Amino acid sequence: MLILNITSTDPAGSVMNLVKAVNRYTKHKARLITTHRILKFDFDYDIWQVKDDLNEVEYLLNNADVFHLHKIDEDYILYDRFLVKDFTKGKPIFYHHHGNKIFRDNPEHFRWKYKMKNAKVFVSTPDLLRLIPEAKYLPNCVPINDVRYLPRGRVKKEKVVVGHCPTNRELKNTELFIDTIVKLKEKYDIEGVVIEDKTLKETLELKRLCHIGFDHLGGYYGLSALEFLSMGIPTVSGLDELNKTQIREFFGCSEIPFVIANKDNLYKTIETLIKDAGMREEIGIKSRKFMERYWTEKYIANKYIEEVKKEC
């Protein structure tokens, strides 16, 4: 089975991660056409900016068994030549939402459209199920065995470093994080780092130097948090009950290693981790083990294939 993913931009490189997982851990093949790349982030890609030779694009469109569309629909025209819906007739189509602002601002538009098509929809985080309850939760994966995502093999800086990597400051409580770090620095010799506008390589290098990671307090988690967990770094997040329940059900786990916080106790939560190196180490070890046992590429890829095969 050939699954063709198409996206206008690959959010945080998450689509490419899924494509790689399918190709590594299942007998099926996945490909990705990305029509626009945000070059400064330098995420991996498969096919992008084809100008002179469109043969491979046409071949994939003709031979795909399944279409998986991210941030586009069937009316999208690839390279001013290929209308996607000309190739999808009689083939399963999956739509996938990663929580971008266009979807969050008008979810009913998309929900109505998918109902009319009787379409199948994936969402990357459980909070989006509130906006489109008919969807299936499919978590993003990270390549936890890539050396860039492993815990560091040497002692980190003596000064405690608290890191935060927002893709959207408004959604990720960045100003609250900065204010909290400023207050903590009045009492502790720490460093707060906001990691943004970096390449993926630079981002991962900076994150691995952190002792504590801050995700955000929006109720769900970001891909950034999964990277922190994979690196064995205690990760502060505002997961709500829906998100915790969906994660437990999807992975069949009882405990989730996120350090849960809210706006009222964020200072105290980070302060406790700053003061207790033993607690940081214990939570960090549990975080890495959790990713190794549950949140694996192989598990997510196979659950994904199970859902896809239902429509084939």
C-alpha cells in the first residue's frame, strides 16, 4: 500500500516524522509532497519545489492507494498542473488537522465539509476532538532513537537551564514563562531560554542543554514537549483531563510523566524542580522510559496503518 501525504507546509516536521515511521516499521510505503517549506527551520522533506521534472509527482498521484491531506483539500492544485481530486476518485482520503489558526478559528466550516464528504479525519492532539468530535486522535511521533533526541551523555551546565520552544507565542504562554523566569532569577542563579527561529538542528542542540522544559498551559501538548520527554528532561505542561485520558487510552498506559502546572502554580512548580536535582533526574528518567515504552514510532505507525486499512 502506498500512502501519499500532501501538505502546504509541514507543521514542525511532524508529517515527515510519520512518513519515516511508516517506512521504517511497517510493510507499507509512505511519501510526502510538501508544496512550501519554511527554510529557516530546515525540516527534512521528501518532494518539494519540483520545477522541471514533474514525472515523480504524477507517478505518485496516479499510483497512490491512499491520500492523506494536511492543511489542504482535494481542490488544491499542485505545481499549477495537477488538481488533487482528479486522482482521488475511488481511493480513501484522510484529512489531518494539527491545530493551525485557520482551523481553530472556524472549525464548523471544516466539520460541515467533512460531513458532506463522509470523510475520515485525524487530529494530532486530543483538544481538537472538541472542535471535530468525529475525528480520530493520532499523536505526532518523534524519532526517539535518533541521537539528537537522546538524553545527553555528559553532565549539563552547573547553572539550571529552563527552556521553552514556542511555535506561536500567543498560544504557548511565552510571556508568562518569561515573567516567571524573571521572578525566579531574583532568587536563583538560573538561565531561562526561549528557543525560536532556529533550525531543527540548532533547536535540538539547545534543548538538550536544558534541565527543565516548559511546554505551555493550553490543556494540550506540543511536539516540543515530546522532544523534551525523549531527551529525558522534566517537562512542565498544562495537560487537562481530556488530553490525559486520550493519551492513556491510545497508548494503554496508566501514568504520564508530564509535570502538570497551571497559571497559578507555574512559579512554584518550576521552583520545586530548580531546587531538587534528584527530582529532576528521577522525572527525566521516567520521561525517557515512557517514550521508549509507549510513545514509539513503531506503535504510532502501526496504529495509523490499522485506521487506514479500515477504509481500504
